[in-house]
Amino acid sequence: MIIRLLFAALVLYGLYRFVKFVQLKPAKERRAYYMTLVIGLGAAALVLLSLTGRVPWIAGVIGGALPFVRQLALKYAYQRLASNTQESKAGSEQSKAATAPMNKAQALSTLGLEEGASKEEIISAHRKLMQKFHPDRGGNDFLASQINHAKDVLLDERHG
């Protein structure tokens, strides 16, 4: 009985110290700490109940794993958000580059052709590259637009 009272007092003191610690944090960060506290307490309660035989042991294991799963899930979500933000920045830079005018030398280089390429060679090189780099086949929009733009520059140059 005394061990349980000491344990309860220790838990209450730990909660008190945690709340004091969280109150020193900026207001924006407090919610995350309180969520961690609630999930941690729920997990601890499930583990305690499973140890006393009131809940099946699998629930205790799942409950004990919840705080760790939450941290991993949040870390994964933050990484995905950061990579999406970086991709959108890169995409906007690429779209700026895609709208820049392309000269004949750049177009030839993009299609892997040499000066004096025929219309059939231009179309063939374009077709081969689009089969490799089309967005529907694992390529991306930027490369496809550059390849299309290079073909247009070379074919327009031949007609103009």
C-alpha cells in the first residue's frame, strides 16, 4: 500500500514538474508538449493496466508504442512537408527557366543533335527522348517541356 502511495506521489510530482517546464516554453510550442503528455499518460495507463491483468497484454504493448509511433509519424510528416516545399521552390525555378528563350545551340544540345540535323532526325530524337522523359513514364514536366521546346525551336528555325 505504501509503495503505491509513493509511486502515485512520484507520478504527481513528475506531472507538476512537467507542467512547470512547459509553462516556460513559448505559447506556440506548448500544445505539442501537452499532446505528448496526454499520449504518454494514456500509454503508461495502458501498460499499467496490462501489467495488473485488467487489459490484455497486446493493448499494453500497443499503448506503450504509441508515443514512439507518434514521434516517427510526425517526423515523417515534417520531412514530407519540407521536401514538398523544396520541390515547389525548385519547380518555380524550373518554370522560370522553361519560359526563358532557347537558342538553336541549346536546342541541338537538348536533343543531342549536331548542326545541320534534318527534320526527320529532329523528330526521331524528340520521340526517343520523350519516351524516356515523359511525365507519364517517370520523367518530369520540366524535362518534357524542354524537349518539346527544343523541337519547336529547331523546326521553327528550319521553316523560318
